[in-house]
Amino acid sequence: MKATFRALLLAAVGAVALSAPAVAQTPAKNYEFTLSDDSTTIVEANSPEEADQIADRRIDEEDLTKTRSPAETAHRLAEKGYAWAQYELGVMYANGRNVPQNYAEAVRWYRLAADQGDRWAQTNLGFMYYIGQGVTQNYVEAVKWFRQAADQGYAPAQYQLGVMYDFGGGEPLNYAEAVRWYRLAAEQAYGDAQFNLGFKYDAGQGVPQSYVEAVRWYRLAAEQGNMNAQFNLGAKYDNGEGVPQNFAEAVKWYRLAAEQGNFVAQNQLGIMYANGNGVPQNYVEAYKWSALAAAKNTFFAEARDAVRRRMTPAQIAEGQRLAAEWKPKK
């Protein structure tokens, strides 16, 4: 029986560039302001008060960017209450970028931005609670923040909320709710959600079991480079589940996953080479891939050793060389 991956929880969403969001209002008038270097700037706004705020922000950004480091700029703008800068500063502290890594500080700045409704900050704050980084681990708090961002239509938060329902973290285990949130994210082309939704159809959890639907969602995620989806899609072609059996297609998808370092796919690709299914039989290639899998998990050592018993010493040496020289594709 071929192995199939369970749904996975991946890392928190990454940083976005430090940039101000656009003002989403239709201006009524132009207002002129004088900057610190005596030049003038035109601000479009609906009122003098709004124009003052926009001009102050523009001056802050321009003056600080000219004279300060990215961290100093983010600090000053975050302290002025700009949510996007508070979020970016949180990312800096979380990743140790331009500042010493400090998860507690990351949480503090994420929270300030999250309290203003910033969906990126809400998602990252939820993840900090989920893993207990910078705060005491608290699944209920994680769900609270994921939900606030998910309700804004943010796909990574919808995915994370689906995971919480999928595994019963902070909410009672509920596969139907997990599917609902996965689907909302998957329909926005979020690859991890597409993979998890495919698995739900594969296993018949929260939805009627359907290999055809599983294949559809696996394929969408696999085409985005999701290695787990690539492996599962390969397994469907290998076993003829939801698609006509096609060893060449199985090899294609196993290879894409294996080249990214998926050790289960590496083992399956080795088996395909050993048996000559979908590729010409090649014990050296079979050994290379099965040895790579066995190096990650000794469970696969049996497949490696079975191939080795069919090989000459020269072939074994070549397979070992290829395995040693292999590097994952990014």
C-alpha cells in the first residue's frame, strides 16, 4: 500500500514589504503643504483635517526613510500608530531582521496592529499563540486571532482556522468546519489549503469520499509546487484512484516531490526505478532515491537494501556517489 500524507500545519505567513497602504477614498480637493526642505507637495483629501493627517504621514515616511535605518523607520512609524508599520516591526523581531530576534517584542507589535484590524498581524499573532512563541501557548487565543483575520477573507488565516478544526486545537474537532475553511482558502488558490482539502476528499472526512475530487485539489496544489500534493497525486496515478492508472504520470509527480526532498516520494521513485514502472529499470537510480529516503527515515532502509542485493559493487558505488552529491531543488 502506498503511503499518503496527512494534512500539515505550515509556518506563519511571511513578511510583506514596508510600504503604506493606499488611501481608499475619493478626494474632493487638493491641499498644498510645505515640507522640511521648503519644497511643496500636493495632497488630495476630503477635508483639511484629513489632508493634515496624510501630509504628516508623508513627511514622516520621507524624512525618516532618508535619515534612518529600516528598523528605526519602522519603530518611529509604529510608535505613531501606523498598523502596517507595527506589523512590519513585529516581523522584524520575529525573524531577527535588522533587530535582535525577540519573540515577546514581535508579539507586542503584532498585537498593536491586530487590535487595529490588520489581518496579517492577526494571523501572525494567532500563530504565536499556537506555537507558544513570545506568549504562553494558548489554542483558544490562536483561534480568536485566526478567526478575526479569516472573517476578513484572508486565505492564510482561513487555512490556519481550518487546521484548528481539523485537529481539535482551541475548538472541538470538526471535519466539516475544517473543510469549510479549507475550501474558502483553496478557492483563493492557497496551495496548502488545496492540499488539505484534497486530503479530506481522499479520506472522506467532513465530505463524501471522492478520489476524483481529491485528485482535482491535489493537482491544483501540486501545480503550485506543493511537494506533499505532488506525492499524493503521484500515488493516485500509481494506484489508479480517481484517474486511470498511469505509471509514467506517477513517476512525473513522484520526481517533482522527491527533488524537493520529500523522502516518501524518494522511496516511491526508487521503487519505480527498481521495478521499471513508468521508467526504464535502473538499479543505480533506484538505489540513489531509496538511499536518500532511508537517510531521512530508517523505515525505508528495507527498500534500499532490497535494491542493493540486485546490484554489482560498481553499481552500488555509483548509487552511493549520486546520493551523496544530490541536493534538493528549490
